[in-house]
Amino acid sequence: MSDTPAHGIQAEAHQGLAIGGPAEVGFDKRSLDHVPGSTLRGALASVWVRDHGPPTAGNPRRDEFIDIFERTVRFGPLFQDGTALVPLSAVFCKYPRTAGCRSWSIDAAVDPGAHLCPHCGQGVETGKGQLTGVRTQRTLRAGLDERGVPKDGYLFARHELSRGTTYRGRLVGHHPWLAEERTIWLGGKTSTNGMATVRIDTEPAPVPVPDSPREDGRWSSGAPAPP
């Protein structure tokens, strides 16, 4: 485990965030449910380039760019406040029909033998590491022709992470350039989405240690067998 300290990072989204995922074809365009570390890194790197120019061989601050974005700092993902990550060991009803089904869940680390929902007797499924509680907004837009006029039949919807929300994460390592509060554009700079204010703690953050779900306090983990 690395001894390099981690620093907390906070981003306030002033506009909706459209964070690209896999290419999609169709009426609905969806955003990722979080901000990947690579997106955060790219947004901050764009600010550096705007202020100091491209980090070419002739740029006197080239070493600073390399130090921040390629060597010293590792940028982690940002998660929306109020969201929760469903662990892979979570077990819940696969076909919840009642309030009891919807509220029931257990941890496989505590009860690895649960194969049926106690409320309906149906099968169960396990968590897939998905985020719950993510706030999004849906925006309708029209495709424009070369004259800027809306085209018939080119209406599409975009699902964005909601504006007015706070995102938090961590980065490992630090650099004085990162100490200043900055306005960045996450997921692409446009007139209607992406703008956020980012602040990075100068003091190292404590390492969080979650409670074990087992009575003996131990942790259990598993990995799939090789093919």
C-alpha cells in the first residue's frame, strides 16, 4: 500500500454534467453516474494549458505539468453527495413485489447461504457495484442544420447529472498548483453544461475504514476463478 497521503476534493456543479460513457445510438443519451478520475484530471489539465500554454518542449513550465498530471498525483473519481455504492456482497430480492421484499437485504459475508427471499420465496440477486440515489435531469434538444434551424425528426434527450449538486472524492499526492480554487468544465465545456467549482484540501485526509458486517470484526473477500 502506498504511503503517499490522500487529499479530499470537492466539486460544486453549477450546471448539469454530461459525463460520456460508451457510444450510444438512439433518442436517449445517458451520462455516467459519477465523474471518473480521468475526466477530473483532463478538466484540470485544460485549465493549466489555458493559463500556461501547451506543455511542449519549449514551455518553461513543462516539468510542472508532467509532475502534476503524469507523475506525482493520482486523480480518483468524484461521487455525488447522497449516493451509495451497492457492494458486490449485497443480496436482495430479485423480483420485489411487496414492501418487505423491497426493504429486505443481507450481506453474504454474514449469511452466505441465503438463496431465497424470506418474504416471497423467490430468488435473489447480488449487487453489481452500482450507485444508488444518483440525481439526474433530462433535457430535450433539437438537432440544427447548417443555418442553425431545428431539423424535423432530430429531437433527442440527454440525461445529465443534476446541477446544484456536490461531488466528493480523493486524489493521492499533491502539488502547490492544486491548492487554488478553480472553475473547471467536467465532461466538456459548453454554454449549458459542465461548469463546476473545484476545491482540493491542502491537508491530508484520514483513511476511511468501514465497519465489518461480521460479528467477529473480520473481513471476507472473494474473487472469481480464472477461466
